[in-house]
Amino acid sequence: LSQVSGVPITRYIMMFCYVSTKVLQTYGYAFSGTALTTE
């Protein structure tokens, strides 16, 4: 983290939230798709 001292931490928090939301959506859709196909 010492290399990115010039970048505000809020930017990383927002980026982390955005990425985690996308990952959760992807896994959610995949899980729903597999659950629907198995049923």
C-alpha cells in the first residue's frame, strides 16, 4: 500500500464494493441458473 500513497483510500473502497457486487451477481446468476436447470 506504500506505493499507492497518492491515491485516496475511498477510491479503493468504492472499487472493491463495485467488484464484489459484480462477483456476487455473477455467482448469484450462475447459482440460480444451475438450480433451475437441475430442477
